[in-house]
Amino acid sequence: MFVSYDAAFSPGQIALIRKLNELPDKAFALVAARTPYDLLAVPEVPLYLCTYENKPTMMNALAGVLSGRLPARGVLPVTIGPYPRGSRT
């Protein structure tokens, strides 16, 4: 898992995300901790979540979702690539 922060503006983050995603026999998830647009920089990631902020409360909620304690109930507020505004999955 990698938690990005405006990765679209950071070639170093994008390179690291790609390297981690290419590791064999490893599941990978990208979590954008600011805007949902990071997915446009690395559309090949298999699992993508967006928290829209990196405050402790949101990181605790993310941990709950990743551990299965909480459902992921967000709705995409904008269109990102092939995912239209209002997408839930």
C-alpha cells in the first residue's frame, strides 16, 4: 500500500508507486490522501481509494476500511478517467 499526496505533481511518488505495484506476488493498493486525481498518473494500480485528506481521523477511518471494520461508503465527486462522478466502486 502507498498513501500518496498530490502524486500527479510529484514524479518521485509516481515512480515509487509504479515500482511497488510491479512487485511480483504482492497485492497493491494506492490511497490518495488529498485529491482523487492521483489515479490519472498511475491508472494501472489494481485498487484505488481516496481519503481527500490526511488528518488522523481520516487515517483511522482508512485503517477501518482496510481492515474490514468499516464499509467504504464514499462516492466519487468528480469524473476520473473511466470512472464517472457518483461512482462507488
